[in-house]
Amino acid sequence: MAVRKNLDQIVENIENAKKRVGRTDPVELLAVTKFVDWDLIDQSIDWGIRSIGENKTQDMNKRIDRYKDLLEYHFIGNLQRNKVKEIIGKVKLIHSVGSQRLAKAISDRALYEDLTQDVLIQVNVSKEETKNGIYLEDLDSFVYNILEYPNIRVRGLMTMAPYQADEADLRKIFGSLYKAFEDIKVKNYKEVSMSYLSMGMTQDYEIAIEEGSNIVRIGSAIYGDRTY
Ligand SMILES: *Cc1c(COP(=O)(O)O)cnc(C)c1O
């Protein structure tokens, strides 16, 4: 019961956040299922969840084995280059491309498997030392360099805000990524289609939506606190 009630509440919160800033475009709810028990995930799927996110390749594959074509899968965690082959082509989006070397590894493998992999560029807006991602000031040249790589397609940007950020910080971080997103969009690079702006988790998704996010990645607000 709790999962369904949580999801109803989140959808209401998303709609209210959109209304506050006059948005009518869709915001996708990505359910983050890391460390979540199967029966809770099943409940969320019964409710209507069709996209889930995981941050480990092995866990992602367990979910894919069980739910197959029923769901869309998003990889949201740090991806090691030697693990690219475990998920490439099976996930709709890799949200966490934060280095040229990883982009190259994805491109190489996608070429080898004769497929195209859609990715988001992870941006470390607040320059936290513990987080992956490229800095905002390097974003332009990063996107430009990826254009050279075949079989990898940039579809948007992703960021994670620092855990301790207050509301003013969050608005600055999310707002500046939204601006970068719009700036790249108007450049009309042939191989880049800026569709997804992945920002916002349990504690900050409403602010992220007010600042322009169109995918929120939510775990504990749906399934309860994680016990690692
Ligand atoms: C775990 C995780 C989330 C979801 O976090 P919650 O606070 O449980 O909503 C979102 N994005 C990434 C990258 C994560 O690793």
C-alpha cells in the first residue's frame, strides 16, 4: 500500500511544482530501484511505473532479466569502462557519462556491437570532489569532442546536487544546468539532440522541476529508506 500512496503523492507534488512555474510539458518519473526488494518494485510496476534506474551493472542486469521488455532501463551510476559491455544496448539511457575516456569506451563498444547508445553528460556543477562529472566551463568542448565519436548520441545532461545544499544553492545549481542545456540546444549540433535534463532526487525534485528538470530520479520517496 505504501508504495502506491507514495507514488500518488509524488505525482501530485510533480504536478504542483510544474504549476508553480507554469509548465505544461511532461516530466518523467524514473523509479530508482537500487537495493529495493522485488515485491516493492512489483507494487510500483502494478501502479504504472515503466522506467527504472540502477547504479550497478550487475543489479541492472538482474532487473532486466526479470522484467525484460516491460520496462525501460536507465543506468545512473558511475560506470567503469570495463563494464560498459555488460549494459550497452540494453539500457535506454546512460545518465552518467562524465569523462572523455568513458565516452570513447561506449562509442568503441557500440560500434563493435553495431548499435547506437544514447547517453547524458553528467555535470559536476558544484565541483564536489567526491562526485564524477565534468565542470560547466568544460561542457562545450566536451560535447564538441564527443561529436567525433561514432555510435554514441548525446541526448541531454544530468547532475546531482550536494547532499547538504540549501534551497538557494539548489536553485543556483539546477538553474545553471538548465541554462547550459538551453545553450547547447540552440547550437543545433547534428548528432546531438538535447531532450533530457535529468535533475532531482527525493530531497530536491520539486525544486529541480521548478528549475527545468524533465526527468526526476526518485528512490527513497517511493520505496522507503534504503538499508544497505
Ligand atoms: C540513489 C540515486 C538516486 C535516488 O536517490 P533518492 O534520494 O533515494 O531519491 C538518484 N540518482 C542517483 C544517481 C542515485 O544514485
